[in-house]
Amino acid sequence: MYSPTRRIESMEIDRGDEIFRININIGGFRLPLNVARKHEEIYRNAGDLLVKHLEDYRKKYPQHSTEEVLTIVAYQFAVMVSKQEFSLDTVPLAEKIQSLHDELETLLNDTVEINL
């Protein structure tokens, strides 16, 4: 039985979690991926970024095969991710050091005032 209310409810479903297939072309290789619609832009941007680096390294190392250049690009991406993870790991440490520094300054200022 047709229900107008049920139809409206189904139209209001969040399509961001809908999974669908996209195709990314990297160095002549077609990569079919199943992704959530809300993450589509991330995957497409990652593909574009990889293609840009691949083209840059192909120009820089024309004597190397596509597989070798892809290996170089993959390693470059791994280095970038490693640097970012290291940076993220040090942020809480830097914040804690700043907090301790502020606390020490307060204690030292209080001590100086007491001695005067």
C-alpha cells in the first residue's frame, strides 16, 4: 500500500553513507574502489595528488619504468605521512611543556614576591 509519509522518510535518508563504485586512473592503471559517497572527494583528491606526483617524478626520472616511479612516489608519500604522524605526536608534548613552563614562571614569580 502506498504511503506518502513513508516515501518522504525514505527520501530523507542520509546519502553520505551510501557506498558506490568510483574508478581512479593512476599511471595507466584503473583502480575501481567502493567508497562512501561522503568520502568520494577525499579519494578523488588522493588520486589526483598521486597522479601529479607520478607525472613530476616521471619527468625527473624518465629512464625509470612506471613501476619504479610508482615505488618512488609511494615512498615519498610514506615519508610525508610519517612526518605528519611525528608532528601530530609532538603537539601534545609541546602543549604540556608550555603548561609546565607557565606553571614554573608563576611559582618563580610568587617566590620572588615572597622574598621581597
